[in-house]
Amino acid sequence: MKPGRIKSVKQMIDTSFRQEVLSVLPAFVVSKCLVLLAWLLSKLFSGTFDSPNGERINRGLMAWDGDWYASIVTNGYDDVLIEGIRFFPGYIFAGRFFNSFIPGSAAVSLILIANIASLITLMAIKKLVLIEKGSEELAKRSVWLLSVFPSAFVLTWAYAESLFLALSIFCFVALRKEQWKIVIFCSFAAALVRPTGLLLTIPIFCAIWESWKINQRKMSFQPILALISGPVGSGIYILWASLHFDELFAPIKAQESFRGSFVDPFSRVIKGVSRVLTGTSATETMHIISALLLLFLLVKLFKDWPLRYGLFSSSCMVVALGAENINSLERYALNGFPVILSVLLLVSQPRLRLAVPFVSAFCMVSLCTFAWLGVYVP
């Protein structure tokens, strides 16, 4: 290709990328403003609640898991409490890489990564909806719905969710286009960022099966590699941690010390409903209401979207509800991002078009405020 032609193509790509960034920027900025509002409210209501967890207002965007990540980036797994091994290393590796050339502490790098990744996540979901539905209007609406999803405040905090969602959504985009090298990378990397990255194996299998049914041809090597990339990604870390800390499945057991052993998700919901009816904590009531709403959205998801979307979200919900302690249910539900796509078609109805995003944004500010006040565990 001639130099002039190369320059022209490069300019087109740069222009297209710039336009994509600008198209999601308003939603991105609004989501950050909502988090700022939540911080101001938490300062206003500081001392109002008797929180067993203690207030985290002074920790800012490093509250809760952020401090764990920063400590591991700075000191490694050996110099933090053993519970720290439940944090998978993908986000930590990225933090160390950024921290090697960005001035400031590890916190600066982690917050920067989370917010850059959240911008990329918005671009990714817009692209995915455009591919699946062919509607620019629906694609733009999906960006706003993700930006104000109740637990989406963690996309601004120093949490791994932004990076995980960016990889997961691009994995779905690549599956739709059968770009197997991208699928392999995204699945492997997502499984290193969060253990739920393993669950991407389910939509990958669905895509391979659908492709095989249509083409009836011998399967190539790349789809098979894509199928095992997630288990390999998580498996590498679990194997290392198990050998290093001399305990089989050490990261999983560290997580169980916080969430409890696996329980039947349906039994957990029924038990939760019973607790709500007989009187229980406000947070348990909120989690059960969230669970019931999410189950409703899952039904719609299976009805309105390809099977791979419903199965991925369902598997994330099983993980979220499959424990005695469901404190972070809303955040785990965000990992199963297709539930947002279920909301997307709901808000196509004129009477819900403004009401749903407004209520969702209100819930996001509330959860973020309560998280800083130590009342809600994100």
C-alpha cells in the first residue's frame, strides 16, 4: 500500500475512534457526576448510620476493594493478609504496568485504569447492540443504561469491574463476528481479571455450536482454543496460588471465607423472601428485591436475545446467589452485563423511556452513598 493511502486509512480510523469516544462521552461524564454527588451526600450524612463496617468516605475511590488492589500492586500477594489472594491478578498486572510510568501511588494508576476501561466498556456495548439490533438509537440507549446501572458506580472506583466488562463485551462482539483470535485474548484476559471470566466459556460454546450447526464443517483449531482460554487463564492463577500458599484452590477458599460455601441459588432466594416477610435487615431486603427483579429480567433476556446472552447472565446470577452471604449481589449482576440488554428493550416503551434511567440513576447514587457510609457492601 502506498504511503499516501496508508495515511488516509490511518486518518479514517482516528476520526472514527474519536467519533465513537465523543458519542459515549456525555453518558460517561454523567456517571462520574453521579458518583461525585454520592460522595457529597455521604459527607452530608456522615455519622447518621451506625455501620458495622465503618465509614469509607475518606478512602474516596479507593474504598473497599480498592485498598486491597493497591496493597497487592505495591507489596505483592505475600505481604498482604491471606484473604488478599481472592483478588485475581489481571487488574493488578495492569496496575503495576501503569504504575511503572505514571507519577503517584498505585491508587492513581488503578483509578485511571478503571475509568479508561469504563469509557471503553461504553464504546463496546454500543458496538455490540449496533451489531445485534442494527439500531443506532438502541445502541445509544444501551450506553446510558449501563452508565446509570445501580451498581455501575464501581466502574469509577478502583475495582476490576470496568476492565472485566470491557473484555467480556468485546468477547461477545468478536463472537458475533467470529474473530476467534480476539475471543481467545478477551476470554483469557477476563478470566485473569475476575473468576467469573471462566463463565465466558458458555457463550463461546454456544457460538461454536451455532456455527457448526449452520456450516456442518470440521471445527478449526482457533474455536477450540477459544473454548479453553478462560479455564486456562483462571487455572494459571489458581494453580500458582495453590502451590505458592500450599492450599488447594486457595483463591476460591479465600472467597468462601467471606461469602460462605456454595448453596442452591433458588433455595437462597426462597430463604431470603422468608426472612423479608418475618423481618430482617434493610440490606437483606434490598438484595432479595434486586434478585427478584434480576430474575424477571433474565426471563425477558432469554425471550428477546440470543441464547448465549441469557446463559451467560444466568451463570453470573447463579454465582451471585449461590452463597449464604449475597452482599455484593448487585455488583455480581453487573458482571453478567446482558441483563442491561433486557432492560434496553423494556425502555423502548415510551412511558418507561425516561422513568427507568431516572430510577436507575437514583439507585446508583443511593448505593454509592451507602457504600461510602459503610451501610452497603459493594
